[in-house]
Amino acid sequence: MPNHLFPPYTRATPLPELLQQRILVLDGAMGTMIQRQKLDETQFRGELLRDWAGAVQGNNELLNLTQPHVIAAIHAQYLESGADLIETNTFGATSIAQGDYGLAHLAIEMNLAAARLACEQRDRFSTPQRPRFVLGAIGPTPKTASISPDVNDPATRNITFEELRQAYLEQARALVQGGVDALLIETIFDTLNAKAAIFAIEECWEECGERLPVLLSGTVTDASGRILSGQTVSAFWYSVRHARPLCVGLNCALGAALMRPSLQELHRAAPDVFLSCYPNAGLPNPMSDTGFDEKPEDTGRLLGQLAQEGLLNVAGGCCGTTPEHIRAIAEAVAYLPPRTLRAASA
């Protein structure tokens, strides 16, 4: 598939060609790895928020500022395990999400720090033969533009498109300034939120004179094959295809086995873009040390099967996955060909 079908990029220019040559490996869960550290409230606060009035434990994005060595070490572990692509620790680093902690004023700084931390590790592990790339992670925010938070009033909304656009533009600017290679809008369960992010990113390109690859990843919440706001996987794709993403895929909520039918549908609906899948480590299991069912060899085997079926250009892990899971995925897909792009029908 000719690279000219994608917009001209000012960064990560080798990515389209690499995705046609082999399956690239994405890192695993940041939250799972942070939980392994068992950080307490004092450690989350650090010196920066030593006298802060509210509780901040669990605000993983704050660690970019208060415990940067923890985040850097996690990136390094995933790169050592075979990841080609690593995500910044910015899933919840919008001013909207940080508003829950009263820390919206730190959102820009969190994104800048996260991007720089990831880029430092990218540069440490990259070689001419095997470059590594940083994806600026953009999460859905805790508020949705098309779903009412009040079951008694379907018309109620707790966020507007304009508020989302402003927050996403702020985040995109900071990630680009921090040095990321591409932007990843992920865990999309409300397509209108994602469209606000896409709109903001286009604004960012106009402002900064750059254009980075954009990757999109939706989340199918159950066996119905629909995202939370009600769209089928195909409808989701048709709603966002105008963004001309480098890659589209699915992540979170389900393990690879349950995600397979939805990935097959997306494969049929989006033949002319690269396809990604980074599932959870199976179903939740509170007795497991990661909180999920699948062992690394299970996740690796299942993603290997998806690759054998010709469904993957990018493979990685979401909730519950660890460097051990990523190593198993990398080994499972190492010698399997990537999904071949083909022209979309009119």
C-alpha cells in the first residue's frame, strides 16, 4: 500500500513502511506497573504537593512530576521486553481529568514531563536497525459528550464539545512540544469525545506547522460488539475515518479472545489503514498479582493467533499486562507477517 495514502508526516516518517514490514509491538499497562510499586500518599505528593489539601494517591499522571524515576523505569522495562512503541503516562493528563484532584493547573506540565521521560528512554534504546517511537497517549476523560450522567434525564450533559476541544488542544500542544512521535487517542468509548480530540489535534497541526501520525483505538465494552455510546465497531470507524489515522484498533475492556469478533469486523470495515489490538490480560481476577486472569504465555498465544489470521499490524497489552506479557507477545508475533493493506471499496 503506497505511503502517499497517509498525510505527509514531519515526525516518525519510517512508521508506515515499518508497519508494512513487520508487526510492531506496543507496550503494556502503565497502571498495573505503578500499582506494583505500592506507592503511598506521601510518595504521590512528593515535594511538589507536600502541603496539598486534597488526596492524590492514585493520580498516576502526577508521578511524571513527583516520581519521574518510577515512570522512566517502567518505560525502560517495556523497551527491554521488546516494545517498539511506548505510550506516555498521560491517559488522564487532561485538565478535565485532573480537575477531579483539583490539579487542572498542572496538566500542561504533566504532559510535557511525560513526553520528555518517554523520549529519553526511546533515545536510550533506539538503534539505526531498530528505532523506537513514543506515542502521546490521549484518554477519553471521565466526562462524556454524548452520554447522560443522569438516568432520569437523557438530555443532561456534564461536558461540552468546546470544553473537550480546549482540554485536548492543551494536551496535544504539550505532548508535541515534549517530543512525541505520534498521538494516540485511545480507549474511545464515546465517539463524540474522540471527535473533539481529532478536531483539537487538527488545530494543533495548523498552529505548530507539523503533522504527526495519529492512531485511534476504540473500546468494545461487552459481547454486544458495541462501544459504550452505542455504536458498532463499523459505525465507530465511519465516524472517525475523516481523521485519516495511520492506524485504528481496539483496546481495553476485554481479553484478546473476546475481542476477536470485533477486530474481524474492523478489519473488514477499514482495509486501507493499519490495525492494532492491545487487549486486557483476560478477565479481572482479584486473586492474581496483576488483577487479571491471563498469564503472559496466554496473552502471547492469543495475539499470535490474531496475527496468524492476518489481523494485526500493532500488538500490545492494556490493563493487567506487564513486561512479561509484552515479551511473550513480541516472541509470538516476531516471525509472522503483518496485515496487508488494501484499497477501500467505494
